[in-house]
Amino acid sequence: MICFPDVNVWVALIVAEHIHNRAAKAWYEQAEWEMLVFSRITQTGFLRMLANSHVMGKRVVSAQDAWAIVDDLCGNGSIRFALEPPGIEQAWRDLTPAAQSGSSFWTDAYLAAFARTSGYTLVTFDRGLARYGNTPVKLLSGA
């Protein structure tokens, strides 16, 4: 199975102090996946979090070091960057009804559309992402 972790899963995997580090590591080590992928959105979000002192505290990294972390992750062969799959824009539009508002619904709908059109399993701690029917989602339990 090819898994598509959201940003919080990526951060939890590499930040030992993250509240979900143990759960993320336990999932990662179960190896129920054959490959993990970044999309441009998850890669950008991950890089942004690594360089954010409010998230990383004293472990905040420079842009260059953030790229080095991504390069190290992708260097083992089982983690890679995935291009947008065909049909993603229409799927994304279909998942963003006009009545929707808020700060995260655009990204949540994009992640769901990416998973749906690629066939990858979206891995997340965010229970709200399970609301997107016909989207392969692996919900990790926090803690």
C-alpha cells in the first residue's frame, strides 16, 4: 500500500517531543505500507513547520536544514515525492462545496482529493478527514 501522510504525521515522525510521536512511530514501524509519499502541499507544510519556532521551539531549523531533512527522508528509497494525479482538480472542486468556510477546509479537501485520485491512503491524526467518503484514510490514534 502506498501511504500519503498529512503534515502532522510527518512532523510527529521526526520530532520526538511531538504529542503524537509514539503513535506515528508505531504506525511507521508496523510497515503496513510499501511506500510513503509527499505531495507538494504536504512537502510545503512540512518544510514550513520545521522552520517555525512556534512549532519546533529550540529545534527550529533553517530552510537549508529543512530541505536536508526532506532529502534524508527521501534518500532511503521508500519515501518519495508524488506528482499530482490526473483528475485532481475536478475531485478537489467536487469536495469544496460553496457553503464551506474556515481555515483548513481547502487543504483538507485537497488532501482528500489527492488520496482519492491517486489511490494512495491518506494517513492522518485528523478525525475530520474521515468525512470525505470514498477516500482511503488511515486514522491514527493520537497519544
